[in-house]
Amino acid sequence: MASGHHIRTLDAARSIAALAVVCYHWRNLQPSSWVDLDRFGGGLPFFSVLRPIYRNGWIGVDFFFILSGFVMFMVYHSQVADRTISAARFAVLRFSRLYPLHFAMLMALVAMQAFHSLKTGGILHFPKDNYYDTYHFVLQLFFASNWGLQRGPSFNDPVWSVSIEVLLYGVFFMLLARTRASTAMMVGLSIFGFVLYAGNLGNAFGRGLFCFFIGCLLCRFWFAYRDRPWFQCAAIALFAGTWSVAGAALLLNADGYLAGLAGHQAAGMASPQIGAKVTERLDRVLFYLLVVVMLFPSLLLALVASEGWLWRVSRPLSAFGNVSYSSYLLHLPLMMLGQMLLGPDVVGANGVRGELVFISFFVLLLILSFASFAFFEKPLQRIIRARLA
């Protein structure tokens, strides 16, 4: 059962989302698969089953943003609004949770690159467009790898979303400390984030802002209605209805049809090139809206409403939720280490061999994640909080 500020069903969902993102990044090991998934997807392990994740697993990060907003509002909104927690203590609490493993993985990648340089005389760019220079090292060191100062992805690239989280924590704290965060204000911030993202699909801060405050709004709604006798049934009904409608739209490619129609109109009024750009952009944005505005919020509300029913199922999975951050930060360095030690032909192997490597990788990743959480992250977290908080 949920206790205090801990909801096991959310832990379970976090663990599944983390593994989906890791699976999505397996594409880094396959030649050209980022460009043409349909052509090269056959080389990906268990492609027939995992194809939706290989294609759209990137959106799992947006679920993290929504979940983060929900949890942050649940845990801290009263403390920040009532000023029972200072900005310094808030910063130490978040720093102690996020930074130790980030710093360790950054140093591990520096060491791996030094080893590879001594062995081959060059740098291993993994993923292929990653930067490994002093400038991007400094950005990574200060959790600023995706604040708009970067030339591209660098070092442990998945940290980009954590760097956005750091900015969101600042916005969140200042908003609650100064205004108590009205619903209208949070809606406005979320809409502003979506405008930033829709205008430029590379705008990671807009993407984070949009999702994070959706999570905050969902938590406020949950606080307001969770004790009502109808809430559980309404949440489940909303989940069933939303997933039926949005799922049908995605299966029938309704978003692609609308995007293609708009692109056709744009091509007629301007040029085929502009029409193609309109189709591509609108297709991405409509898909994003269907998932982030309909599927994820209804899923989250259904999970918190069903905590009492699902606790036996969610309890074992919640342990994996505890190490979701660990697996998220460990997976790319582990892929890179495997490629350096075993070679790309082994780590990125196809067929049955590739599937065995895939399974072995996930088993090893989970073992390392549990070890990191228990013997590295938690002890350092306690030390930092004892000395600084």
C-alpha cells in the first residue's frame, strides 16, 4: 500500500519506462538504424516484438518528466509554499540524489576514452555524433549539457534529460516559494513549454516544461479528489476511454492522415518541400500530443487510483523503480565499454547471437544498477545530506 509520499505503482511504471528507453538506445549499436528503421530494423534483437519501443521509446523520457512533476509536487509543494524547506536544503536533497552517479559515470567515460586513445590513438564516438572535448566536459560537470550551450550530444548523452530536470527544479521552487503556484499559472507554463517544443522539436527545455507541469497539475487534481468515493472508478474509466480513443487513433494512423492532409495543403499553397516539412513536423507533434496529453496522464491517474488493488503486483516491481535512475545513467557507458572490449560485431550482433547479447546486457545492467544504488548512491546520499543539509 502507499505510505506517506511513496506510491509503489509509480515505481513500477518508472522501471518499465526506464527499460524502454534503454531498449530504444540499443539502436546506437546498429548501422544506420536511426535513419531507416524499417530497412535495418531486422538487425535489432526481438524486433517483431519490440518494434514500437525501437521506434518510439524516446517518448519514455516524457513520462519521466510527467512523473517527476507529480512526485515533486506531492513531496515538496507544501514545504516550499509554507517555507519549511530552504532553497539550500532543497538543492542539497536533489544534488545528493542525482550528482554522485552522474559524476562517476562522467569520470568513467573519460577513463574509457583515455584507454581507447592509448590503445588506438583516437576517440571512440559513441553514439556516433557525441562530443568528447573539454568544453562539453565542463557542461556535463555542471549538469548543463542541454541548456542550449552545447554544440551537440556529449559524453553520457542520456544525462541531457537530467540537466533539464535541474532547470525545472529551479522553476518549480521559485514558482511555489513566491506564488504558491496557481492552477492557471501552471497551465500557462505547460502551454508555454509546448509552444517552445512545437516550434522547435529540439527544444528540450520546452519539452520538459510542458510535461513537468502536466505532472504537477495531475498531482493537484489527485490531492483535490482522491478521497471522493467516485475517484477510483472515474480514473479507471478515464484510462480505459482515453487508451481506447488514442490507441485507435494511433493504430489507424489518424495523426499521420491529418499531418499528410495539412502537408498536401501546404504543398499546394507553397511548394512540395514545404509540404513535406509540414507533414513531418505535424506528424511528430500530433503523435506527441496523443501520447503525452492523453495516454500518459490517464495512465498515471489510473496507477495512483489503483494502488490499493495493485500493490501485490507493484511491490516487487517497485524495487526496479528504485534503480531506474541507475540503469538510465549506466546503460550508455556499459554499451560503450562492451563495444570497446568485445568489438562492435559482438555487441551489435544480429540473429540469435544478438538476442543473447541483448539479454545478457540487460541482466548485467540490472545487477550493476542494484549494486550502484545499494553500495554507492545511497551511502553517498546519506553522507552528503548529513554534512550539507
